[in-house]
Amino acid sequence: MNAGLLNITEVERSLLTSLNEKYRIKFEFPFVICARENKLNSILTGLETRSKNTKEKEIIAGLIEVQKIAKLRTIDIINSLEYCKLAAAPLASRNSVVEEVGKGRKIA
């Protein structure tokens, strides 16, 4: 899932850019939001709402968003690793999978 920011109108892009610039000027760091958990409207609302925060409060909000992003990226990495298939396999089939890997065979 993503925020759908690749398919926004010029008006939406202009508004997003304007709000982002105001945010960056006020806080002196970029606006951070987990785009995979949000759509354009919630990102715009977040920019408007969070722009009213103090710098200290916004640092905390940004760090919470970074945590969400890191969690989703970590899950993606773990899900892409072949050994996850091994970990999910029942114990009886793990031994045969280990044997196959030991013989240099790839696991489907």
C-alpha cells in the first residue's frame, strides 16, 4: 500500500509542496510520515495539524513515524528472505529443507 503520491494533480502537488516548505522553514527539518499507512488527504491534514506543534513535540511525532517506516521495511526484508520459508516449515520438513540447502539446491 502507498499514499498514491505518484498520481496527484498539479493543484495537489502544489499544495503538498507549499505545506512541506512551510513545515521545513518552521522546524528546520523535513516532514516525516509513513506514506504506506496514509493517503494524500491524511498527509495534507498531517502537515497542517502537525505544523501547529512545538518543535519538541514534532521531533517526537517524526520519530514515531520513522519507527513505523523502519518496522514496515524490516518486515519487507524478513518476508523476502528464503530462510523465512524454512522457519515457517513444520519441524519434519525443516530437516529435508536443510538437507536440500546443504546440497546447494534452492528452495522454492
